[in-house]
Amino acid sequence: MDGAASFFGSFCHNIPAICDSALLRVLLVIVSLLCADIEVPPFTNIKDNLPTLGTEEVLFATCTAAGSKPPAEVRWLTGALGDKVRTTTNSTQYDNDTTTTVSSLFGVPTREINGHQVQCVISGGSLSTDRSLSFTIQIYFSPTEVNISVISEDSFECVTEAKPNANFIWSRSGQSLLESAVKVDGAKLQLLSLTSDINGLYQCEASNTYGSKRGQLYVHVASGSCSAAWALLGVLIFLSIVGAAVWYFYKHEDQRHRFTLFWRRVPTNESAGDSAAQQEQHQTEELPSDLDLSTNQ
């Protein structure tokens, strides 16, 4: 109504003769009454406050229903979060009879709450049905501990957790990366040539808007002469083991052979007894036939 009155006031100031008409004055009243009954739907949106990981309560997001006539109602549906979050609502009314309502969502930014989905519901006012806006709580943090995992013999990957996702930069301590010997693809490092030229300490830096962290990888590839020396040493050790085994076998085989011969030379008790009996029988057979061995007289 104030807007219509202002318009007609300006119009009458420029053309006063027309405004003297009683008909025009009636039209002014009618238009003012019609404008007073017009409903204005709200403009709605959710703003992420980009909370970072911490232990103190912070603002997660705000849900706004702006410029509604009559005022709209704004509320949050938080589901399983329960008392882990809380809300506040404030309204501001303007001279043109429109109202802006803002509802804020608060909580402690922990890893457990990260990724939960909530909804902001706007109802009433000039809306015939409720309007629902979905929002996923995102907790932002710098890269955590950086680990380097082994993909294969010549490939490695830098692994960390961060929000937003981290960017990765590989470097070699004190030296530049040899493009002909290594290949970098984001978080991955591939050794294209396994020679001593790539030896050194490699660093992987993970970073995002909130900070950075590093992980280290030490690469050492033996030179050709060293490899040959180690191979020769392995052959010598193998031959020494084989020689010792052969010597041990023949030594114990000779002792076993000597024991067998000794065992054959010494008769057992049973064999000695049999020999004595046979000797006695032989002597008996050699006695004269007219000799009486009987004890009877």
C-alpha cells in the first residue's frame, strides 16, 4: 500500500490537474486495497558455512525464506542426529510488509557427523505446499597422516584423507625428478627405469585449502657391479654348503662301513654257544668205542 501511495503521490505532483478528479481518487483507494491483499512467495536457499574439524560448536548452515508475504515458517529435519545439533530461527519484517526468516543449524564438527544429510522445510505464507531443501553436512579438514602404499615392484601411491580432496606433488630431496626414469600421475609414482640413477629420498606432499602434510619414500637400486658381486657370493655360499654335505656323507659312510666289518668278525653269544656244542660233539665222536663213559660200575 505504501508503494502504491508513493507512486500516485509522484504522479499527482507532476500532473496535479488529473489528481483533482474524484474518479482518480477512487481508483487510488481500490488499487491500494488490492495491493494490500497480494501474497508474495519467499525466495529460499541454504548456505553452507564451511565448518572445519574441531571440538567446539560452530554454525553448519543457514536456511533462508526471504521476502515472503505473509511470513513463512522455516524448520530443520535432522533425523538420526538428534541432540547432536541444535537450531535457532529469526525473522525480520520490512516496510513493504514482506518478511525474511532465517533458521540456523549448529553442532560440533566431528568426523562422525560428517556426511549426514538433513532437510530444511519451508511452509506457510503464500506456499500451497511445503518446500523441502536437502543439505549434506560437510566437515572440512587438512590432510591427515600421509602413507605411501606399494602398488607393484615399481609403482607407489600416496594415500591420505582430506576434505576437500587433497592435491599431490611428488619431489626428490636435493635433486630434480628424472622425467625419463620416473612418471608421476597425481598421487601415483612409477619407476620407469630400475637403475641407480633414480636412487634417493622421494617426498609426496598432500595439500588442500586447510593445510598440507608429507610422506617419504626411500628408493635404492643396486648398481650392476654390486649385483654381480652379490650373485657371486650367493654361488660361493651354495657351493660351500654342497661341499660340506658331501664331506659329511662320505665321512659317516666310512664309519658305518667299519662298524659293519667289526660286527661281522665278532660272533654273537648264540653263535659261540653253538660252536662249543659242535666242538664237544666232535670230541665225543673221536673217543674209542670200547671206552665206557658211564658212571655205573
